[in-house]
Amino acid sequence: MTASETVLAFIIILMVLCAYVAIMQKRKEYRRQRDRLQLAELRGLTPEAFEAYVARLFKRRGYAVVNVRDVQDHGVDIVARNKGRTIVIQCKRYGEGKAVGEPAIRDLLGTVLHEGADTGILVTTGRFTAEARLWAAQHRQTITLIDGEHLVKLAA
């Protein structure tokens, strides 16, 4: 192989590599766009599709996720793991104006303890009552709340 053939081969390989990187970036942007649903769209999802959506958001942030998909899930919809930490996630797809109350937060804390997880996250398309927020604040090391507006921002 001559020097000019070597240079030509190098240029071709470089062009193919650049094209591959551009395609991968486009795929990543497509996935991000796909995951940017508005709150009304999120509320229109089936419970299963909503759980899958939340699982994709955590996966995109580097978590290994398992969508439990079981009626007898004991309050665990998704298990997310990252850096040795285990998070149980409960998803509640609620309509506009509906709020998650304190009992759901207490149940999540019990689930975190039962499952031996490090923390629990409750994700809803609705909002949280003042009592639920207060109760979660008292257990902020263990419980995180994500309401509909916050969820839309996370996907951006």
C-alpha cells in the first residue's frame, strides 16, 4: 500500500467514524424528544406505559432499571440501581387535580424498609397534599417526591 492509499484509507475510516457518531447523537436526541411528554400526555398514558416512561427516564440517567410489572408488586413498580444504591419507585398516574396523600407516602416508607432499599421515590402526574409533603420532609433521607410538573422538567 502506497502512502497516498494509506492516507485515503485513513480519511475514509475517519469519515465513517464521524458519520457513526452523528447517527448516534441523532438517535440520542430522538430518544430525548420522545421522552419529552407534556403533563396532559403523561396523564393520558396507561398505568403500564407511565411506569415504562418513568423507567426510561431513570435508565437515561444511568440507572439499571427493572420494571416489576406485577399486580402483586407490594408497592414496587420499578427498582433502580446505581453505584451500589437501590431505589424503589412507585408510580401513580393521576388525573388533573388529584393528589397523593400521606398514607401513600407511609406505605412507600414501609416498602423501602421491607425491600431493604436505600431510598424510595414516589412519582405522580398529580400533586401531593400538604400532609404528604410534610411527612416526606420528615423522612427526606429515605423518601423523595416527584410531582407532575417536576416530572416534565426531569424529561427536558
